[in-house]
Amino acid sequence: MSQLAAPFEHEVEVRYGETDQMGVVYHANYLLYFEEGRTKLMAALGLPYAEVERRGCALAVRKAALRYRSPARYGETLVVRTWIEAVGGASIAFVYEIVRKAGGERVAEGSTELACVDLRSAARPVCMLPDELRAILAPTRPPAPPS
Amino acid sequence: MSQLAAPFEHEVEVRYGETDQMGVVYHANYLLYFEEGRTKLMAALGLPYAEVERRGCALAVRKAALRYRSPARYGETLVVRTWIEAVGGASIAFVYEIVRKAGGERVAEGSTELACVDLRSAARPVCMLPDELRAILAPTRPPAPPS
Amino acid sequence: MSQLAAPFEHEVEVRYGETDQMGVVYHANYLLYFEEGRTKLMAALGLPYAEVERRGCALAVRKAALRYRSPARYGETLVVRTWIEAVGGASIAFVYEIVRKAGGERVAEGSTELACVDLRSAARPVCMLPDELRAILAPTRPPAPPS
Amino acid sequence: MSQLAAPFEHEVEVRYGETDQMGVVYHANYLLYFEEGRTKLMAALGLPYAEVERRGCALAVRKAALRYRSPARYGETLVVRTWIEAVGGASIAFVYEIVRKAGGERVAEGSTELACVDLRSAARPVCMLPDELRAILAPTRPPAPPS
């Protein structure tokens, strides 16, 4: 069972097109940063997401929660910290924290729950997570969801 | 005090560019549908969001929660139902429900909390919601957040 | 052969998330407005794009050109005018013009060339446009590409 | 006068949310890759775009052209090559080429023309590019626009 000792960190740089007329990152775009964090974490664990889909299984977001602390601006570098909070029979829960690289101020935090979906069926029912995938995706810290 | 008797409904049609390679609407885009629902609700109440910004006040999303029930696909027409759940001194809470226009199946639901932010200050501190705005934005149903 | 006499018009309303920190619509989003214009035109001609994909054929954008005249802002209603400029053996060329609904000022114009791609093949080679599709998609005005 | 000897290269990795249901990068997103290429080039020349806006000047895209050669897929790393093609009194023209990092296959190419816009005026008229900016942004190769 792979496990990362330290929190998994990935840097993203805010793009111009990710801002809105308030002059800060548009709130929906944090879900893209979360996604980038979790796919990088999965790749670091040896399970690139593209490999998951090649096995006929997609991880569909079923639930998401976000808490915005401080606005991020164009050109800033953000650090996305990602943890696997829980791995169920057919789902995986991730927790995220985004901080400013310069200074470390908290920008946002959140969580997503992903369900395993059968890509080979047109109806795409929820399916059990293959054992070999579950073995790789062990929780990376004790559960502590953002409040 | 304006108040809408029935749930406020707004239709959106799924754009091609809003799908992802899973063949369904990319999960972050539901936040755009929520936003469209709430801006249409505000306009229906006589307070277009652009008018809010002209008064030097922005409504910044501070919290969001989403629950995905059934995937939406390109070309489908969705109905976004939006309610004002609560109006605080410096924030407004909205609740949403998205259903398929054809058949009425539940697609997603969620909530967002918006904080009033002072656009005239570079630091953009949270500020009190002007009284005349709060008068317009009364809750449109008893609180019942998505679980 | 179906043919629209007048220019085909479709309205879009600028969403908040489509703006950037310059306070105007982010330039890439005009390609989404063009797309909405052409899919609405195709539907009006009796050939919804979803139907094209159901026949195993996708229309992939191969070329695009845009000319920005005047910035569009959040909340504005825009009118997208779309024409079919040319229909080749394996491609279709569309021309677009976007104007402000209020006042009619020119906002942007452009063109896209779409190639017919075989969705049933993993390699997705360019394929001939089925005759029954080509019959529907006749040019809707004499060629006059934006300069 | 700064000048880069070799073509300026910047890597981007395709995000899941940048794909569409065709299973490839949505065509509008290449404009974001172009933008990332040109802002990285400007930063490398010692003129970060944020600095341009701090001087009260925005660079607004006035024209764009794209040619798509081969679809890019989720997870792939792309190399964006950017050149400054021409610097006029009030505008700058950039040329781009995107290739697959693995193998070097051509994915897309294009150009954008940016106009200098006065951010301090509500009307945002086109203004002359400040001399000190023009001095930095010299063309980085002989003009050879994509056909």
C-alpha cells in the first residue's frame, strides 16, 4: 500500500482567463484547481487518472464543498494541498487546501466525493472500485473535513 | 418587500463546451448554472446584479456546496430553481435545485453563501448589505438546505 | 434543400463567469457564442448537432478566426448572426457576426471551418460528410468572410 | 533591447475540464494556452503582464486566428512556442505553435493581435504603447504568420 508521508502539494499559477470582473479568480475555477491537485496526487501514487479510465472506470464527482477564505489574483502562484480522506467500496473522498505560495495565506479549502462509474455501460451505473485501485488509494491523513 | 410566491425557475441549455470527455456536463459548470439562476432571481426581484456593483458593492461567493444526482448532457434543457434561504447583515444564502426540463428528473442541487464586499476599497473588506438591498432580497422559502 | 431566407439570429446573455478582470467578456468565450450560434442554426435547419454525433460523425473545428470590435459586458444581451458560408466534401464553413441587442453596435465577427470526423474510429480520420447532411446544410448567403 | 535567441517555449498540461465530449481539448481552450505562452514570454523578457496593467494599460486581444492540426488529449503535455511577430505604435502581434511534448507532433498554431487600451478611462480607448514597454517587446523572429 502506497502512502505519502507529507501532505501532497501541487502548484498552480492563476491564468488571466480564470479571473472575472471582480478582479479575482472566478469561484468555479477552484474546482479545477482541486481536480488538478487530486490528479497529481493520484499520479504520484502511481495511478494516473487516464489509467483509471483505460480500465473502463470513471471517477465522477458526486459531491463538492468549497470555502473561500481570501481572493487569489492573476499571476499568483497557489499551492494546492490534497489528501485522500476516505476510500469506500465505490467512492473516494478528497480534501483540499489552497494557500498562497508567497506568504502561505489560506485562500480556499474544500472537499469532493467521487463515485466510481462504469464507462462500458451506456447507463454508467455506480460500480465497485477495483481492488487493485483501492489498494493504491489509501487515505493519506486522518479524516478532518473543512467546517 | 418583494417576494416571489412560487419557486423561481430559469432555463439553461447545456453548451457543447460545457461537457467534458466523460460525455456529460463538467462538474464545475453547475456553479455557473447556479449563478445564472441567482442573477435571474435577483433581476426578477427588481435588483439586477449589475446594479449592486454600480452601488460599489460586490457579492462574493464565500461558500458553496454541490450534490450531483444525475449527469446532464449536451443539448439538454435544464431548469434551475433558486431560492433565497437567508439574508444576514453582510451575506445572502441561496439554495438551488436543477432538474431536467423533459421529465423533471433531479440533476443537481446545492447552495452558495455570498458576502457583501466593498468594491471601492482595494482591500475589499466585507461590508454591511445596504438596507435598501436587504429589503428587496427577502427569503423566498423556509430554510431547507440540501443534505 | 432547406434554406433560411434571412440571417439566422440567436441571442446570448453574457454570464458573470464569462468576464475577466478587464471587466469585459474574455476573448476565448466568443468561440462559445459562435458555437451556440451555429448549433442553433443547424437545429433550425432540422439537423441538431447531437443528431450528427449519433450518426457517428463529429464536426471538429479545424480553423477559427476572430475580430473583436467593441467589448461586451456582463448582463448585456448579444445577438449572434450565423451563416453557412460553404459546404465542402468533408467540411463546412460558418461565418458569424455578434452585435449588441440594444443599439446594434458590432461587437465581434469571425469564422470557423469544421471538418467531419469519424467518431467510430479511434484515430478519428476526416471523413466525407454524409449526403443527407450536406443536403440540409446549404450555404445561407454568398461568401463574404470577415477581413 | 532584450531579445530571446531561441524560440520561447512553455509547457502546459491538459486538464480534464479542458476536454469536451469529443474526448479532446475543447477548441476555445487553445486561446488560453496561447495566452499562457505570451504572458510567460513577456515575463521572460522582464515585463510581466500584471506590471503592464499596473501602469494603467491593458493589452486587449483584437484579432485571433487558430489552425488545429491534431487533437490534444487529457493528461498530455504540450509545448507552446511563442514569438513576437510585430510591435506597432499601439499593438503587438504574437505568433504561436503548439506541439506535443512527446514526439513533437504539431497540435495547433495561430496568432493574436493585441491592442493597448487605457484602463484609466472608462471608455478604454486604444492608446500608444509606452516607449519603455515597446523597447522590451522587440520581435523575436522574422514575420511568418501561419497560413
